[in-house]
Amino acid sequence: MDFNLPAELTAYLTELDQFIEAEIKPLEDQDDNIRFFDHRREYARTDFEKDGLPRPEWEALLSEAKRRADKAGHFRFGLPTEYGGKNGSNLAMAVIREHLARKGLGLHNDLQNEHSIVANFPQILMLRDFAREDQQHLATDALEGRFRATFGLTEAAHGSDATHMDTRAVSETRDGVDGWLINGEKMWITGMHTATHMMCFARTSGDDGDARGITCLLVPADDPGITIEEYMWTFNMPTDHPRLTLKDIWVPESALFGPLDGGLALAQHFVHENRIRQAASSTGAALYCIDESVDYARARKPFGKPLAINQAIQFPLVELASEAEMLRLLIFKTAWEMDQMAKPDVAIHLSDKVSMCNYRANRLCCNAADQAMQTHGGLGYSRHKPFEHIYRHHRRYRITEGAEEIQMRKVAGHLFGFMGPNKR
């Protein structure tokens, strides 16, 4: 077995590092842009007087970084060549995401806004694979910023269980045009403040609990029937995650996106790719925390001796470093295996491995950030160091994208034969 990363991939990491030094770091440092990464100045990113939304200046800076990355050919790396990408594999994306996160927080990679100079783009592939012929332009529109769609799946009363959603869409014809009348509520609809549309999931047939009978409809974000009830203030700010209601919204049949009654296929379309890349990012952030702690323990000399000579400092970091090394190998192996099979086969044969990677990596990152605070003492607890910010961000990954309990249940399902290739 060859555990060496492909030479072209390691060369590309060097190319990314050079681009960051030449283009992104100077942008981060100019015009006091560094204020956005000084977590003592939380107000730089967050407009506390406007529902805690991201400040326009912060989002403009992220957009400029993405524009430069796109011009240099990095931003769309993971996309097919038909969309200007480089057909980046799952292995390559996992390695890149870990590499960028291990460099620490910065304009090159700050996942609080899911921002990175190498983007993820689950929505583009969703549009490619599910859009009708008259909707195919939406993928290009999305890449050029004309189509910005939120993902309207989650509801306040049901959380992770989409099959019991209360939002309903019923057939209704207006002025001779067939369409759908939508009523309901949604929660955690990220990006609604800048969206042009919402991919609204609603039950169109069947009973509560049925996987079939849920449909995705494209709803204009400025429809007067949408009311933003509140933006949810979170552990990590700024926030762009509102709770909203939908009242008597009518959309034509042309708003149907994906198969009628088969909308959950859209929600599951990119889940494994998202989870393995998220796991890689969390592992990279954990390794950053470990590296910083080791360096600090070697340099800090209370009572005239380095902290690093104390086993109470060594052993917790040894445990974290050991788990990180095992995890990164499992992540890279699983990502490589994903590249060897079709997407439906990944769901059958690798879903449990992806879940292992995801929930363990997210937990590892939180533990590593916490230990980094402990190792650094009062300084680690302060906002002069990034550990509290890393913890606040990555703590949400233990809930979003499938809570770790759901991931563990997936692993148990494969382990005990309730699902997967060995289903009994």
C-alpha cells in the first residue's frame, strides 16, 4: 500500500501557499482588515444593532478574497471543468481543507462563514444533477452571483427529522397556471439576508414520517409571504440564520426543483462529500491547536523550566496528537475510497466510515481547542489567542450537518446490520 499523497497534490498545496502569501495575506493586512480577525473586536464582523448580521464590509472582504482566488483558478478547484473547475477529487479536497485549517484562522480560510479560497459548492452540483433543462442556467448564475439560494429544510419543531416537517405545499391553479400554495415555517435558513431564492422543502403528499412526499420548490426570497421572525444569535457571531414563516406563498409549476415528492434526495445529494470535508477541516484546526500548544509549552518557562517537561502538559497533547494522526489517515483513506466508486455505492458502503470521520473529528477539534486554552493558561482563555474562536465555531459542527448522535446511529446501523451492505 502506498500512503504517499499524489505528487501533483502536494505541489498544489505549495501553489496555494504561494498564492496566500502573494495575494491573500496582503489583502488581510491592508486598510485595517486585520480587525476582522482580532476577536477582541467582535463588532468588526457583527452588526449588533441590526440583528447580529454580518457587516457589509466583512462580507465584501470575503467576496474580494474569493474573487482573487477565482481569478487565480483556485476557488472552483473541486468543480467539474464544465464549470471552470479542476475536477478536484474527494481526497484532494480533504487534504486541501485540512491543510488550510492547519494554517490557523485567516482570510484564506475562515469557516465561520463557510469561507475558503477553495470552495465547497454543494449547490452547484445539486443544480447540475437535478435542474430541468430550463433551469440549467442557474448553476452559471450561482457561480456569477445572480442566483443565491438558501437551503430551506430545517424547522423549529423537528430539527434533524425532515420527514415530519409541517410546511405544506398544495396544488393551486392561478390564471390558468398550475402551481403550489405554500404555508409553514423554517429555522436556521443561513444566508437569507443576501439570498435571491430559497430552496423550500415542503410536504406535497404522504403522511408525517414518510420519506417520500417532500418536494423542493424555488421561492423568491423577496416574496411578501416570507416573514423573518428573528435572527438566531449563536455561540459564534455574526449570525445569518433566521427563523421565518411562509404565509400563502404561491409559486408556478416551473418553480419545482428536482423530482416531485422526491425532494429528500436533494438534501442527501452531497451529504457525504460535505461531511468528509468538514471532518478534514476540523482535524486541521485541531492540529493547529496542538501545534500552537506544543510551541508554547516549549517556549514558556515558569519557575525557570519549560512547561514542556511536565507530563501533565505532555500527556493530554499526546492523546490529542495520537487521535489526530489516526483520524487524518481514516479521513484520507475514506475520501480516496469515495473516489473509487459511484455516489450511490458510497451511500451503501462508506456512509458509516464518513460518519466516523465526521463526528470524531468535530469532537477532536473542540477537545484540542479546549486543551490549547488550558496549556496557554489565562492567555489561552483570552481573545488575544484564536482558540476560543475555533472552539465556538467548530462546536456547532457537532450539531449541524447531522448531529454526532445521528452520525453514531449511522455507524451503529452498519455495525449491527440494520442498514448498509450487511443488512440482516
